[in-house]
Amino acid sequence: MIKKALITGVAGQDGRHLAKLLDKKGYQVFGTLRGQLEASHPRYQGVQRDMPFLKIMIADSLDLSALTRAVKEIKPDEVYNLAAISHVGYSFHNPLLTADVTAKGVLNILEAIRLAGLQDKTRFYQASTSEMFGGLEYNRPDQGYDESAAFHPRSPYGVAKLYGYWITRNYRESYGMYATNGILFNHEGENRGPEFVTRKISLAVARIKAGDQEYLELGNLDAKRDWGYAGDYVEGMWRILQQDQPEDYVLATGETHSVRDFCNLAFQVIGLTITWKGEGEDEVGLDQDGIMRIKINSEYYRPAEVDLLLGDPSKAEQKLGWSRHTSFGDLVKLMVDKDLERLSAS
Ligand code: GDD
């Protein structure tokens, strides 16, 4: 029997990596898009071109009836709930929408599975996040956050995701569903949206190399993240759903690097060495010829910041046999190289 998987938010970075992985593993892959899309719509066609094997369903995470119809029709063996408002900065400006989509959307898809009578068949993966830890209870500074670390979300996004985490656990405990959380630390790559800092940097570096841009504006350079490659993480998502018992897992690299580190390495790829001068909002990054390549724009500061994220993936390593393959340096290079290639092809 061919297994069927449904991915909500299939057009996002992780959705695309995961759909391709599941297709390779022999699944029939379904994915939701939202909006008033017909098969002739450019967005629909773009997704279909990228993933010709994909069966596209139109269903918004806010619409329980559309989700229920999709789940009833497909009867998926596995559902991966990746649909969300995922930009932390945006969530401060749109907190209510974030709560509806990122929190209540999880409940909608869980309910859709129950309403379709599939709670004993369908395995459920919730895209939980390290942004649920976020705050001050950094209780294992040397080893990083694991599955038992205390939560302290620092944004409307993190708070909404915490609801998604708990409702997933609650459905596991209440109804015996195979419902799991993957608590993923930052994962980046060539498909990352330009609103996230890594892609913003890789794109700017490529444009600077091409002479299309002179400098890049950033917010908090000292924020530290546990950055891995998204292509490695989707294998972990799949493994989480292949275990005998449903459990929650942290996926991370176990290393942390600052935004500043990411900039240094990214500019090195195009032969520029950055020297940092000044402090706070006046800090700038100069190249070896003294040309300003990075400056601070306080618009990119957040009302509350997660200063440091470091994950402890020991449980995933031991129980899932999962670990990341791509190093931090390789990730930065891969992203800059891809943007250089795209720019020279355009
Ligand atoms: N986006 C952005 N733009 N971030 C900046 C900038 C800027 O110009 N300058 C500095 N930063 C800092 C942010 O303040 C943050 O501390 C860090 O760079 C990373 O920001 P993002 O790339 O936007 O990602 P994130 O860590 O907030 O959230 C991502 O990772 C989470 C997992 O920990 C997202 O993918 C979330 O959806 C995900 O849950």
C-alpha cells in the first residue's frame, strides 16, 4: 500500500523540502495552499512546477470545513502541520492574526482529523519551535535546551506556537492520537524567505558582489541562534512519525552563532573581510577598503528579543538516529552561492 501524506503549508521552505523527501520515499504527497487560487494562478503553477508529483489542495488553516473535507478525501497516513505565520517580527505587528493561524490553526487540523474519524489512523506532526523557550529561564547554559527545558516565549508568535505544542500533547493524552511535536531550532537554506535574517544577508551579499547594492541594514547583531540546514531537518520530521510511540523531540545542531558571525562568513564568500566599528545603533561593518557594508537600523529591533538559542538534540540522536549533516560554515556558503548563481542567471 502506498502511504499518503498531507503537508499543510507545503509552499513554505520546509514544506518544499519535506514534500520532495516524502516523494523520494515513495509517498503519495498532498499539500495545502491557501487563497483564491485556481490551477491557472501563477502561484499555483509555480508550486506545481517545482513539485510536479504534488497533489495540491486549497484549504486555509482557519477553515475547519475545508480542512475536514481535505482530510476526509485523502485519508492520510501522516499529516505534517507546517502552515503558520512564521515570522517573529511580523507577529508583533499582527498578533491577533498570528494567534488565529499559528495557534488555532493547529486545533483546526487536529479536529479535522477527529471529525474525519481518522484519529486512530493518521499520525500527526506539529511544527513546534525553539521560540517557545526563548526567554530567561536558560536552565542548561552549557548543554542547551532539551525537551524538558522551561518555556518562556518572547513574542506573539512564540506564545501562539506554545498553544500549538500543548494542544498537540493534549490530543495525544486525551484521545490517544499519534500526535507529536518536533521542536526545531532555526533551520535555513536556499528556499528561505528574504524576511529572515540569514537569507536577507545572503541576498544582500550576492547583490553587493553584483554591484546592485552597497550595504545592508540589520537589527540586533548579537542575537545568537542554533542554525542548521532545513534539508537535514525534514528527515528528522519524518523519523518522528515512524516511531512506535508518539513523543516530542528537539532537532538542533548543538552549536550557536551570532548574526554578526553569519555576516562575517557570508562576506568572506565574496572575498570581503568585515571589521566592526562603533557601538549599539552606531555600529557599522566595514570591508577591507573601508567601505561600509553593514549598518544598524533600529526598525529591525524587536520589542522583546530572544538573545540566545542553543539546542540539545541528544534525544533525537539517540532515539531517531538523526543528526544534522551540514555545518554552519557550509550552510552560509550554500546560501550565498545559491544567491550568486540566481543573480547571475537573471
Ligand atoms: N528578520 C531579521 N531581520 N532578523 C534580524 C535582523 C533583520 O534585519 N537583524 C537582526 N536580526 C535578528 C533577530 O532579531 C533575531 O534575533 C535573529 O536575527 C533571527 O531572526 P529571524 O531570521 O527572523 O528568525 P527567528 O530566530 O526570529 O525565527 C526563526 O526561527 C524560529 C526557530 O527558532 C523563524 O523561522 C521562526 O518561524 C522559527 O520558529
